[in-house]
Amino acid sequence: MTWMIKDAFLHELLGRMSVEEKAGQLNLLTGAMDATGMKHSGDLDAKIRAGLCGAVLNVYTPAATRALQELALASPLGIPLIFGYDVIHGHRTIYPIPLGLSCSWNLNLLGRCARMAASESAADGLHWVYSPMVDISQDPRWGRVAEGAGEDPWLGSEIAAAMVRGYQGNDLADPASVLACVKHFALYGAPMGGRDYHSVDMSRRAMEETYFPPYRAAISAGARTIMTAFNDIDGIPASANRWLLTELLRGQWGFQGWIVTDYTAVTEMKNHGTAATDADAARQSLEAGVDMDMVSEAFLSELPALVESGAVREEQLDAAVLRVLETKWDLGLFRDPLARCTHQPAMQPCAENRQLAREAARESIVLLKNEGEVLPLSKHATIALIGPLADSRRDMLGCWIAAGDESLAASPLDGFRGVATVVHTRGCGISEADEDLLAEAVRAAKQADVVVLVLGESWQMSGEAASRTDIRLPECQRELAKHILQTGKPCVLVTMSGRPLELTWEDSQFPAILQAWALGTEGGHSLAEVVFGDAAPVGKLTMGFPRSVGQLPMTYREKPTGRPFNAAEKYSSKYLDAPNDALYPFGHGLTYGKFRHGAVSIDSPEMQPGGTVTVSAEITNLSAYPATETLQLYLRDLVAPVSRPVKELRGYQRVTLAAGETQVVSFQITDANLSFPGRDFQPVVEPGDFEAMVGPNSRDLRAVRFARLS
Ligand code: GLC
């Protein structure tokens, strides 16, 4: 019954809309509370008053959204606006950047964080978040790896779905729910040279095996909107790619929502050289399947004339408009358009949200190295806290911080001061040396019992338009590290970054290295909890750290090649100047404590079609205190119609063991875990021999074989 009322309402409204008002509903304009692109929308109020704007981004708070919503309600048809914003890792309470939080491998935590972000943004007048970013990437030169969930499509798919469910909840009309927007569709994470906005040239097999799965998982989880990528696919910009948006996304994947372009992507087709005019670009984009034009205004300025001339069918325009109007109905906007802008939300993170952010930060920290169990540190030691990031609250928040307030964030210094005796100095700038600061840092180190060096990237060095060809620490920071090491004081390195860094030199120098990403509002406190042992690190890398930028792009899921690496064989796949593998591989992360990984067994060497085999691995906690490990299951299809990766993550379990405890951790393997895109790119399960591998990361594995029968 309800759908009949909705359908009748929407079609009656559509019937009263002029072609220009229809184009207006597809016109997404930007406010000025944030700047996330080159073009600004000069006459925002006038366009809204005239009913020529369907949605607005970069405007939030109840007061600001109410002012614009009232203009829309006073327009000729009074169609309410949708308000969207880049809530990427929290809105007012900022949790770790997505690449950091993905290292928790904790889907429940990820979902709760997304729900918190939804609740805070909905309370701030918003209906729509441009998240989750699910672009797989194998290249940390690309600054936007900070916004994603790393290199693995299987884990990335799990995380994408968890976040969509967190944002949208069970009902879009729920006052704490917001529209998710899966981005950037598609393949944006594989630009040539790791250079943002560069071309993507990719086989269909790589699309199906690696880059498409997380988008599909997000759509299967019910994502209502998807954002097109800036790049071309097979030479056609994503925003004009009918194969991608209509034949594949809607036709094969059954996407029922609507498609918004990325910022001015419609008119950027002229830069791509695939459109000569805005009119040409608008036509191509609508015909490809795009519904809403972000900020370029080509839809508004060109579609009415294109419809009038017959170059574009009005039915195509109507279909797009109905998809947008239906979402407004589902959000409850026609029933109560001011629902989200009539109260004053908490402008500061509440205690509960801070606690969640602290939990998320704790679980995002990855212990890369801890020789001699240097960590955790004693709270009774005098600590020299040194480095250009040691007292930075802004850099602790990272890129894309929405309404986050750096003054409310905890830097490492804020966190450490509450726990131990700390002498602090910067030692250098992010990228600029300073002789005085360096001398001060050496003096501080000599006075202390132990040094904690906090080095890394500023928040501007990752995220959008922030690719780097050299992903080492800036030179002045490496110089600072050398001087501190020369003091002979015990020294722990904490790296903060939006990407995996090249830490090969640091790995040779420091006994302990903690990867702290950008941990968000509670970051300094969580870092202190881990450094001083109030919490043990549990994070596991979702993206490998290369030994050299020269290895990139790289992935643990590599194909075997016809000449697999063999140290004894000249003619095998290798470099002359570096090993093939990562310095710290996908899935790597230590904790406080030691484990013994025992035998891996399987309950049957043969798996029936549609059946199950169970792989079990024994693990013992050798420490004198409880310890937590995330055991991972990888599979390999030894012979198939196409060459298959040497291993692929297909399961994991986090276990906590008491001192001395031994557990047997079991993984069920079914046909679903063996499925892969066949030669026709359709999912297929083939009989044959498989290898199941279990271990604490993608490198230290024990294997067992089984045969899937036909
Ligand atoms: C930016 C980004 C995209 C973001 C959008 C709106 O250019 O590419 O991720 O959601 O514009 O700010």
C-alpha cells in the first residue's frame, strides 16, 4: 500500500515539473563551509529558490541547512534538498583514517564507528555521506590509500558492507541514518604511477578479481548511492561509461540506487578529450546512467535544450529524477523536511563517542617490530618525546575531517603527559631541518631514560591530490633519527602516516616500530595506552609496506608467473637489488607476548561438491599474560583455467589466549571460498587441488592440501 502511495505521489510530482526543474533535481551544488574541489557554486541561494538545485554538499549544522531548506520549500514546487558531506572517518568525533581503522579487522567496530558518524552527521543537518571509499589499491604512492581499506578485495568487501550497514541502518527514515555513497566507481585506486587522477588501464580480469568486489559488496549491503570516479576505463571516463554504469552496475549487478558524479567530473570530460562541449558531456553522462551532476552544472545548463531538441529523451531524464525523488521520500523529506535542522546538536564529541573513538584508535595501531620486547615502556621512565608530529593535534586527525575540531583532539604529547614524565621537543619540522631544534632534541634524548620518536607525514601529505614518488620519511626527519640514535639511548619509533611508508632504513635501526596512522580525536590517549602497556596492539596491516618504492605496485596476492622466484635460478622473477616481498606484509602485526604456531590439519583430504572441509591450526600463548592474535586463512587454487594468485585471504579469527593456553582454531571451507571469475568472468568453482594456509600474517603460514572433487 505504502509503495502505491509513494509511487503515485512521485509520479504526480514529476508530472508537474518543467524540464528545467527536472534538470534542477539532478544539480548538486556546493556550499562554502568546506572546499573539496576547484569550482564553487556562486549563486547557490538563487538556484535553490528557483527550484534548480536538488542537493547541496559542504553545508552542515541545523542552522545552515535550515536556511537553505526553507529556500527550497519556498520554491515553486517546494521539493526539499538532500544535504551531503565528506564524512569519511567521523563527523565531530573523528576516528582513525579508514586505512588505519581497517587494520583492526574488526567489522563490528567498523560498523559502530560508521553508525556513530551517521548519528553525528544526521544530528548536524546531513542526509548523505560520501563514504565508504572502497577503492582497492596496491600502490601507496597514491595518497588516497588513506581513505580506503587496503589491498585485499575479500577483506575490503567485508569492510565496505559493514560500513554501508552502519551508515544506513535498517531504515533511512531513522533520524540517525544517512545515505551511504560508495566511491569511486570504478578502479580509481589503480592510477598509473600512483599519481592521483591519472589514467587507469586494466584487464577485465583484474577488475573482476581485485577491484570490483568491494563495490559489489557495498551494493549488496544496500548502498543507495554510488559516486563515479575521475578516471577513464578503457578510455571512456567513468562518468560517461555506459558499459560500467548501466550494463554492468545496473544490468548485471542490479543496483537500484542512483549515481552521482565526482566533483565536476561531467565537464572534465572535455579535459579527457571525450567531449567537445558541456552539452556533449552532459548528454554522454546522462545516457551512460549518471543521475546527479556534482557542481559542474552541465546538467542544469544543457539538459533542457538537449531534451527540447530531441538529442536526449525526456524519459531518461524522468528516470533519473524519480530515483532522486524516491530517495527523498525514503529519507522522510517530503513528510518532515526540517526534521534534521530544528535542534542544536552537541557541538563536541560526547563521552560515549570519545570512548568509541579511543577503542577504534587502539585497535588501529600496528606493532611492526618489537625486538627485545622494548615495548611496552615503563611509566616510571623519563621519556623524551621527540618529533614534528609529537605535539600535533591536527595531524593526529588526518585527512578529511569533516566537522572535526583539532582543539579537541589528543596529540601524542597530550596522551603521554597524562601517563609518564615527558620531555618534549620537535627536533625538526615536517619537511624542514632546524639546527636549534635538532640540538635541543639531542639534549633532551641524553637527559631521558628512553626516547619515543614520532615521525611521519603531515595530514596534507596523503588524501586527495597527495601522491608521492618518494614514500620514505622526509629527509630532515631521517636526519633527526640518526642524531637521536647516535646518543645510544633506547629509542622507539612511532610513525604517523596516511599510507604505508618505505621504512627499510628505519627497520634496520630501531628495535621497535609502531605504525600509528592518523588515529583521530582520541589518538594521543590510545597511543599512550599501547606504548605504556595499558593496552596491547592488535592491528594487522591491510596493505603491505614495501621495501622500496621501486617494487610498486605490489600485492601479496600475486600470480605465480611462469618463472616463480627461485634464489638458485637466474632466470626467475626477481629484482637484482631487492627481494620480491614486502618489508612488512599484508596481515602483519605483532602484539605484546609470544605465540607458538603449531601444526595445521584438515578433517578430510577431499571436499565433496557443496561440502565443507575444516582446517584447524593450533596456537599456544607462550607469554606469562593473556595475549591476542588474529589467525588468517589463505587459499590457493593450484590448477585452474586461469592463473590464480599464490594465496588469497578467505577468513580470519581473532583469539585471546590466557598465559600458557593452547587453542585449536578452525576454519570451515566451502565452495563459496573457492569461487573465482572463470574465463568468461562468471563465478565458477572448479574441482582440483587446493592449498589452505593458516598463520599470523600472509607470509608466515603453514599449509595443508585438499582436493575439491567434481
Ligand atoms: C572530491 C573527492 C570525493 C569527494 C567529493 C565531494 O573531489 O574526489 O571523494 O567525496 O569531491 O567533496
